[in-house]
Amino acid sequence: MMKTLAALLISLIFLTSCVDTSLFDSEYMKRDDVPLSEKLIYTGAEHVRVSLPECYYTGSEWKDRLVALIDSSEDYIFITTFLGSYSENLRPVYEALENAASRGVRIYLIYDGFSPFDMTESKSVMGPLEYLSTKGIHTLQYSPVSALNLINPFNLLIREHRKIFVFDGRSAAIGGMNLNYISMGAEGKILQRDSMYVFSSTALSSIFTDIFLSMWNDSSVETLSSSDFASYPPQFAPYDAYVYNSTGDEAKGMSGIFSALINSAEDEIIIFPYLPALDDEMKKALSDAVERGVDVTFIQSLDTRGYGENGQKMVFPDLLELGINLVIANNEDDTLGLLHEKLMVVDGRYSVIGSSNFNYRSMGLSNEIVMVIDSTEFASLSKKHISNVLQMGSFTLDEEMAERWKEEDGSLAAYLMIYFGG
């Protein structure tokens, strides 16, 4: 068993050696005389102007809004998700898609090839999505688990983790919810706590459309052209935002965006990291921020799947050594769902939303997309939401409890799972 684990570890280290997080320790990112906006553009972000989005923090609310958006669409819909599956609870969503397709709306759906291997509670109720192709919906399974992909195991490491929607080139959505049972269909503690944001924005819709078409054309024999899908002039919007899209073949991945924000922070950083397995470069950036006087807080709940929780408990002591505040957002009677949300707020001004977790895997081992919104108004709304999450039940983890958890429940194999598997 130990030989097998060692061989697996060596293979993973070799396969993931291309992930480059050196930007976290970049002198350019640390420069005080370079505005954050320039750092974001330097890392490859695309600037766009947006208004405040509609915010959805429960799966049931997002499901209802998604159905309404589908029902009101007249021309085309683009969707990409990590875990996509059918269940009775999600029937309204898939029936809405079928009805839209029957009235002539062009619908394109990309979902990750790991969907059939969903390890959450969805596995007990989920059905495959292949049937949608018989309902007039164009589907694409990204990097399916197949003998061909097994020839190059690195293909199986890179997953399609983005969650974006475009409706008729006028509305766009981004966030962390999958199209599966625990994101949108479950109830009570089984339902994950997550978020989705809807922007009424032709400019953002255009950016998401270009991203989607590139994704589709890279993996499908059915080539799509942007000229076949209506786009519209940008509307006036009050806030600067920056869209950062990364794919697994880009060595620096998401590290540019997060390094720019962490190294530029002056007062406060709040992060929902999900599974915070970090490498040394990421840890150093956080430690340096703390030394500058920045108050850094991680908020997360325990992932009650065995490998998740036991892997988390391995990393908690190291995080506390960095000088950060570590808040566990679980209540005592265990009635709250897993906090799966991806959110970061910096200095009460910059908010990061999207698909990327703050961990090693999301920095370069998956396709991710995030938005940085420069708005004190939106940051205030995000911090109010954070307060609501904490009021449901939370406590600050101290060093003594963290060490006891690690000793009693920590698992190296589980740690490797969350480090490389996310």
C-alpha cells in the first residue's frame, strides 16, 4: 500500500511540476508604485465595465432564476459547468432547456468528463446528461475518462471547472454552483452553500461568449463562429471589473490575479478558500501580508466527505503559523451544508467571484474563471453576506484545537487528495 501511495505521489509531483506560482513572490507584484489595475492587466485580465449583479446564495433561488432566464431566452444560451447531472429536483431546469430548444433557441452545454464520477451526495440520485443531445441541445463532455486520455494522464488532471452562462448576448452569469443535486436540488445540510451572480451586461456577455466559443472549438468537431451569435454595443456601467480566464495549459494559471491582490492589500483580506492546500509561494505571500499589518481571514466549513475533512485537518496548523485568522463556518448541530462558495474581499473595495478556489490545484491544474470587481458598494454587500454566513454558526480555530485535529484525524493520503485533487 505504501509503495503504491509513494508511486502515486511521485507521478503527481512529476505531472504537476509545470504549475508555476512564482508570481506570488514576484517583485513586480509587490511594487507600491504600480496600481493594482495595472497588475491585473499585466497578468492577463480583460477590463470591462459592469453594474451591480443580482446575487444568489442558495441553490433553490438560483434554480428559479435560472429557469426564468432560460424561459425568457429567444436566440441562444451558452452554459459550462464542472459537475452536470440530472435529478428529479433539477427537472425544472432541464425541462426549461428542452422547451427553449423546441422553440428554436440554440443551446450549447459543456460539462466536465468527471461528472459521472461525482463523489458528493449527488451520486445517489444523478442521471447522465447525454440524453439532452436528443432534445435539440448541443452537448460536449470535456476530457472524458477514456482509454485515449489514459495514454496521457495529465489530460485527466486538467478539469473544466468554470461555471458561466450567457443568455442572448445580453445577460451573463458566473459563480460556483454546478448543475447537480447538491448545488441546486437538495435541501437542508446536503445542499451546498454557494453563490451565483447575474449581470445585465452586453460587454460581459461578449467576453464570456468568446471564452465559451474558444472552449467549444478546442474540443468539438462542431465549429462555432462568433458571427453566428448576436452581440451588442457596451452599455454604460459604473464599475471597473477584470475578467481572468485561465486554462490548464497556462503554467501560471490563476496565480496572477491572486498574487496581485494579496501583494497589494493594505488592510484586510477575507477569503472563502474551500480546500486551502497551499504551496510555499502562496503561503509566503500570505505571511508577508500579515507582516505588513494586513488582517487575513480564511472562512471555511469542514468537508464531511472523509478525505476532505481529514485533508483539511492536516493543513490547519500550517495556516495558523502564517498568522492568519481561521474561522470554521459550521454550527454545532451540523445542520448547515458545506461552504463551497468562492469569494475574496480585499480592503473593502475589491471582490473576487467565480469558479476558482484559493488552493494549489486551482492555480494551474484546472480551467478557471474569476472576476475582480472594483466597487466599495459591491464589497460592502459581499461583507454583509459574509457576516450572514458567520451568524449561522462559526468559531475561530486556535492552535491547540488545530494540532489536536491533525493528530487525531489528519491523513497524509487525504491531504494529497485535496492538494492535487482540489
